[in-house]
Amino acid sequence: MKESFQAIRGMNDITPPDSFRWARLERELRDWLDAYGYHEVRFPIVESTALFVRSIGTATDIVEKEMYSFVDGLNGEALTLRPEGTASCVRLALQQRLLYEGPRRLWYQGPMFRHERPQKGRYRQFHQCGIEALGFSGPDIDAELILMTARLWQRLGLSEVALQLNSIGSSAARARYRERLKSYFQRYFHDLDEDSQRRVSTNPLRILDSKNPGMAALIASAPQLAEDLDEDSRRHFDGLQDFLSAAGVRYTLNPRLVRGLDYYNATVFEWVTTRLGAQGTVCGGGRYDGLVEQLGGKPTPACGFAMGMERLLALLELVDGWNAEYPVLHAYVMNQNQVAWAVKVAEELRAAGLRTILHAGGGSFKSQFRRADASGARYAIILGDAEWEQQRIALKPLRGQGEQQSLLLEEVVTRIRMDE
């Protein structure tokens, strides 16, 4: 018995009609980003493991247990399938000297990889659209990123997403807070789950990100970072809130919001929904002012966010008009004994902007009509010996009322376009 191959668990095929929904969302994102002057970049799926260890942090779930890493058999280099895009984008900006010309607004999209337990909205291969603003220091760029996302939700017809905000301050402020947090959780060490016990010493801020309901009360009573927030971060955060209030953007302050990557500082934010169950974060980001320098560049302020494409599409399934049909097929060209003519007619129709399928594989007109009907085409174009002798085309409606007509090619184009 021949072996039957399956896609790897948590790494999914995308087939029609879902592929049309993906393409539609990708077009919407590109148009939206063009309107804000962001330029697309593309970088490899595989990067040096050290890039992610240095940027994301050794005491994070991603680095500790989620990265797909391997040793290159040719040169022994440790490599990793990218688990997120910000580190790669900053690496690209430095390597390609993009920041020599001043601040840059960049975006990217594509697959990311994390070795997680697959569930709805959380996959081992997932797709992100990421936006990075490099070289901007003020709260105005933080506000721009948030206003951008608010406009995107409006554009897509998404209403049930809510904004959560926090500031996690400077590295010095977080160091002070980390010590207070460590002391607090050590007092309740035996009430923590295994992951959190391990993090008490290495990275207690990550405990705040725990989704374990049994620790919710303990986390809610933990010290808050606001008490250690430095003056610059406080002023920056106040400025951001002023911008958002002036723009009419509603938000909730969430003192437990820390994000799951160590490069963040100052502003962090998430757009969340209750419509997707446990995987409620649709978009998240914030400032990472130290990352460019950390990866070998000059001190450079930066801010960005990423959104999960699968989660966006899951939300869009709930929006009227987004469960897209296949693109409307205008014509299905069938023939008997007139293959060369059929090829020419089909090309003429496509040149006129009509989506057209040319029947292939022969068969009777009866069998070809079955194929034409199954294709969803509005019209069947029939080319046989009689049509060839008259140099006219038989046009038969497949959807709705109407009689078969004998027309010239230009008349066929006009008739089909009348239904647009």
C-alpha cells in the first residue's frame, strides 16, 4: 500500500474558496498601508538563531520551547525558522543601510513558525502582517500606529475589537519592578504553576502574561509597574493618551499588559476580541527603542505591531459580505472540431477583461455543458462546425433567463458586459 502523506499538524493548506478570502484581505492590507506611506520589505524565512535569542530574550516561551531551530549541515551554523518579524526587519534595515536616509516606515507579511500545541487561532505555521516605524521617538508615531489599526477595523467592518494600553517604562524602571515582582511571587511560590515557578528568578514579568485561570487572583493582586514608571515614559504615555482622546479612540488601561517579547519598552498595546475564544488578541505591538542598538546599530527609537492573518480572517467570517464567493467567471468556451478557433476566442475575451475558462479534454457538448454549469460561469460560448461556417458565436446564458443567441465576437463582449 502506498504511503499517504499529510500536512504537518498545525501547518495548514489553504484552498479555494479560502484562498480568495486570503487574497482579498492581502489586497486590503496593501491598499491600507499604501495610504499611510509604508513600504514593503521581504526577508528570509530562515535566520541566525542568535538573532532571535538576543532580541526576543532567553527567558521567553518563544526562545525556550517554541522555536524551530536546527544546525546547518554545511557550516554548522545554528539557524531558526523565523518565529516573528520585528527582529528580521530590524536586521534587514541595518544590513541594507535603510536608516542612513533617516526614519523609515516599513511593512511585511508572511509565514512565521512556533512549535506550539495547535488549536483554533494558534498554529505552528501562522501568518502575520507586521508594521515597523524606525527612527521615530515621539508619542505621535505610537498614536499613528494605533489610529491606523482603528481605521483598518473600520475599513474591514470589524466592530467587536477593543484597545488595551499600558506602559512598561524604561529598562531601569522594569529592573526595579522586576525585583518587587520577584519578591511578591516568591512569597506565593507554591501557588504558581510549573512555568511560573521557573520564571520567578529568570523573568517574573512573564508570569503576568499567564493564561492559567487558577493564578488569576494572585496575578491581579501583584504589584503594578506604574509605581516604578520613570518620568520620561510617564510623559510619553500621557502624550499618547492625549492624542488618542483627541482622535476619539476608546481604550482601556491594562496594567498587566506586558507582551511576550523582551525587546518592548514604554508603550505596549493590544487589540482584543471576545469572538475568538481563548485566542482573543488580534493585533499587538508597542515601542522597542533599544532593539536597533542591541542588534548592532546606533541608538534608534522604534515602534511597531503585528496582526495575525488567521485570526483576522476568522473574525471576518462573522462580517456580512466577507464570506467571499469565487470571482465571477464570465464565460466558459466549449467546442467540437474547432480547438484552434476556441483558443483564439478565449484569448480575445480575456484581452477584453472577461474571466474565461477554455474547455480542455474534448468530449460531447452535453458533457461540456455539465462542466460549464459546474464552473459557475454566467455564459457558455459554443463553437462548432455550424458556428465556424457562419463565423458567428453561439452565446447561451447559464444563470437566469435568456435565449441562446448567435453573435459576432464584439457583440459577445458587449452582451456579457451588460450584466456587470
